Amino acid sequence: MTECSNPLALIAEITHRCPLHCVYCSNPLEMISRNEELATADWLRVFGEAAALGVLHLHLTGGEPLARQDLTELIEGARRSRLYTNLITSGIGLSRERLSQLVEAGLDHLQLSFQDSGEGQANWIAGTRAHAHKIELAAWIREPRIREHGIAFTVNLVVHRQNIDHLEEMISALEALHPDRMEIAHAQYYGWALQNRSALLPTRAQLDRAVAVVAAAEERLRGRVRIDMVVPDYHARFPKACMGGWGRQLLLIDPAGRALPCHAAGVIPGLRFDNVREHALDRIWQTSEAFQKFRGEDWMLEPCRTCDRRKEDFGGCRCQAFLLTGDARATDPVCELAPLHHLIEDAVREEAATRTFPPPQQAPFHVLQEKMAGFWSYRTDPK
Amino acid sequence: MGAIVPELVDTSVPRLAAGCRWGGTVEAPVVLFPEGAIRVEGTGRIILELCGGHFSLAEIVQKLETQFFLAPKGKIRAEVQTFLEQLHAKRIIDY
């Protein structure tokens, strides 16, 4: 068995239900339905086991975590277990009163996602009318009665080809909401985003402009708003150290209780994931087949096996390796040293080719779905 | 537009910023913040424990000067200042 350290963070995907249909969603294409979801008591037990295992941060995500009626109870339970509790949300389903309840339950950090600066464009990307409520919610979060609880407020913006050219306006619009942090995250190509890659992957020129815009904003907002940026790995020379290495720092529990090393690991064929309904979390972390599979270096192929960078990036992302090369052990093709690096170069070249995109439009979801077919697929809700 | 970045002066009262709090164990305390944690030990821990919103920068420096009375004059002030300014840029400390 490969030696392992303690996990530092638990990502709890408490539901896959979501009122938004974002085209870059990182959820798997096959989603878990409501009747398969873990019960409140299961989650509370898992939070206690996670804290005992050394986990410091709990990230409550989904789907839309607010779709769970027991969210306040889950936050209370997490805080009883001494976990730092972060809610990653679209804000849909959060009234002023419910916001107070979550904060009083001990929520430490709220991360609110935005799709774009303009309402029409944002709703087009989300496939639903969500933007106006987010703006209203952001104002509630900054009211003194919420602020006095000491909650941190982050605004998150997923950036891609369809919105990257007005990043400057987006940053100004979000700055006006007075967040503590701003997360500018380029779409990562898994799940729905991979399916929609041809509409989402920015060109090199777009990315270079965006990097300059973010650098200027960082300078201007220093000491007021912290900016964290996630760059798209397709344009990098070397792969990201995905999840800080497989089974090294993080674990994810899906709505049905399966423990995964990351959001996308379910796509790798033949991996067996243990379920928290049947096993204690420490046992899963230490011995489950899925977590063992790519720990350490024994599984590595060349060139990773003898590469100096293997201790820094662990060969990149296993899921991306599988999704693009068909072999989860392969060097992440993002790496310029990867034998199949041309797969990334081809994708960047093809997606950069000039092509006409339909303009943003507003319509009910089923109309948008039909109008945008062939261009991108909106995320659909589990049955 | 917007507010001017606050300057750290003698009368500033440093405290943990919103969404930042102590965690970990008594033997290995950490300061938790939205996307991470810092392990604090040694002098860093002593300084941060004084950042509860009760003491001004001048008072914190004075306490440290009493504790580390062999340190050259002015050195402690400069080190505390740099330390707190770095944590302020990361939105872990407010003043």
C-alpha cells in the first residue's frame, strides 16, 4: 500500500439538482437523482469522520446546494465538527431570511458564481434568468446584520471564449458588489465543458489579453479585493498538479455517497469507488482501490516515470489523460513532453479557427436548448 | 473610485479578516481562510494571537519588545509591519 497523508479538504457534492443549466458545468454527464441522495444523518456522520481524519475545510457544492432543504442543519453539523464551512452557490433559492439562517448556523464563507456582467448574456450562458437575483443577494450579503457574523464573500466568474473579451467590465461589475475575494476561473474541460469545448476554449490572443486585464485589476485592487485566477491548462506548457495529486489532499463525496479523488474520476473505467454508506471515511481514504490507484509513482509511464517534474505535477490530471488519450496512466497531454501533446495543440488550433457564433439571446430554457443545439448543450437536471 | 487601501500605522488595530479564524489543534494551530490554512508557529503565532482586535500596532510591538528585549531597536517594528502587510494583501488580516 502506498503511504498517504491526511486529506485537508472534503468536497461534498450534496445534490446534483440545479436550477441553472451552465454550459461549462463540471458535473458528470450522468447525474444522480434526488431519491439516491444521502440522508442528513449520513452527511453529519461523514463530516465528523472527515474532521477526525484531519480535514480542515468543507466545500458544500452541487448541483445547487440550496436545493437541499436541510442545508442549515448540514452547516450546523459541519461547524460542530469544527470544519471550516464554504458554500459554493448560484444563489438561486436563497431568500434574505434563509441567508440569515445559514450565516447564523456558522457558515464561514460564501462563494457566489456569476456568468457574465450583463444580464442578457449571463442568463444566456446559464440557460435561465438568474443574474438579477444574484445582484440582489450580493447586496444582502454586505448588509451589516450579515457582515457582523464575519462571513467571507467571494465572487466567482467562470471565463471562456464567450465572455472573456469583456473581462474588464465583468471585474468592474463584480467589484461594485464589495467582495473580499474574486475568483476568475477559466473553464476546465471535463463534463459538460468538454462536450462544449469548441464554443468555450479561448484563443491564445484572448487569453493573453485576459491575463493582462487580471494583472492590472490585481494591482488596482491590492489590499481591498484578493484576486485568484485559474488559467486554462490547454494553453500551458506543463500540466496542473490536479487536486494537489491523486488521493493526497482532497476527497469528494458525490450525492449518492461514493468517495472519489476528484470531480471527474467517475469517467475512468474500471475504478471501484467505495461508498460512505458502507465504509468509514478513514478506511476509504487509506485503503479504497480508487484512492490507491494513482497514489505514489508506481503507476507512471514514460516520460513521467523519470521526469524531474513528477514530484511537482504528479503527471498532471488522470481524468484528462483518460478523456483525451483513452489511457488514464498516460502523461496529461497538456504537457509539452507528452507523447500525445499534439491532441492539445490540434484542439487549440481547431477551436481557434474563425467561426460564427450565434449572438446571445433570451428565451425560455427549452427554446434556448433548441436554438443553441449544434453550438452547445446546456446542462440538464437529473431525472 | 472605491476606498483607499488602509495604511498600517501605530494606532491601527490588526485583527483577523472576515472569514478567517483559528482552527487545527492546540499543539498545531492553524489560521483558516476561505481557500486554505496557514500553520502558525514561533513568532508568527505570538503576533497573530495579539491580533484579536484588542491591541494597536504600537501595543503589539511594545509587548514583543518586552518579550524579546535583546532584539535591536526598530527591528521588531519592521518585522511585525512586513508580516501584517503580507497577510493583509492575502485578506487574512484587516486593520
